[in-house]
Amino acid sequence: MRVIRGFITVIGLIGILVIVALLMGYYLFSLSPQVKTKMIPVAVTAEAAQNFDQKLEAVETQIDEAVAARENREVTLAISEKEVNSKLIELLAEGELPLNEVLVNFHEGYFLAYAVMDVPGVAAKTGAQGRIHIVDGEVKIVIDDFDLGKLPLPEAANNGVEELLNVMVRLRLADLPLEITDIELSNHELMAAGLVKAGD
């Protein structure tokens, strides 16, 4: 009988520890990540969101014209932090993003991103710090830090998020006859340059 009671007691203690761990995880999961403390709020406007759309449309027009003329042509794009955030908030309001909140900052050579994911039962607050490079003619996003609330995450989490983002970027750029030649982050702005490869 003592062995059975002892076994039941141990199982009970393990159950309590699991519940405590789950509650702690839930609590840490819902806290704001460290990245959020480094971020600066950005005032968004409908005009800035419209500017974002117009700039992308202008680049697409330049690409189409270069392809039609069958000539290689350089195109450039400069998007401000305000324009990016304004467009994200517009998409959020339209229900196009599975998020409750989002904010992006561009700093000298790196970016910060914060998002509250739409997860039932809890506000999953995520934050990331990273850089963007051009490697062998391809856009490469490097994640230096990824946080999910204040949960302690292994280094593999950074690599997983990095790989996911890079796959998404490759898929997005795959159909464009464009080689990205330069990307710079500075002064609250993202600047990109590319070469339309349309000639023989």
C-alpha cells in the first residue's frame, strides 16, 4: 500500500509541476519581448500607405517597361519606416494579416520588428532583430534575435525564423525578372536597388 501511495504522490507532484510550468510558460509567453523596449512608435497615415502602394507600382511599371524594351535596366526603391508601418496597419484593418498589432523600425544596418499574433486564448507577443544582405545575388535575411514573449528560446529558434523568412522572400521574388543588387537600412528608411534582366 505504501508503494502505491508513494507512486500516486509522485504522480500528483509531477502533475502539479507540469501545471506550474504551463502557467509560467503561459505568463512568459504573454509578456512583451525585450526587442519591444528598443522600438520607437511610428505615426501612421492613410497617405503614407498610399505612397507605399504608388512606389511599388512605379517600380513594377519600370520593370515591365524594361522587359518590353528587352533591355537591362537598374531600378531603385526607397521605402520609409512610416510608409511600411502605415501599409501594415492598413492590411491589419482589412483583416489581411493574422496579427493584432505590428511595428517595424529601420535602424543603421538592422531592423526591429514586433508583432502580436492572433492566437486563441493568449496574445503571443513576438519580437525580432535582424539584418538584410545580398548573398550571391539573393536577398538573405539574418535574424540576430527572435523572442516569443519572455520565454527562453534556443538558438535554433532564430535559425528557424530566419529560414522561414528567407523562403518567403525567395517565393515572392521568384517570378520577377530582377536581380537585387543592393539593400541598405538607414535613417528610418529601406533602400533597394535591382537590375532588370530582360535583354538577350
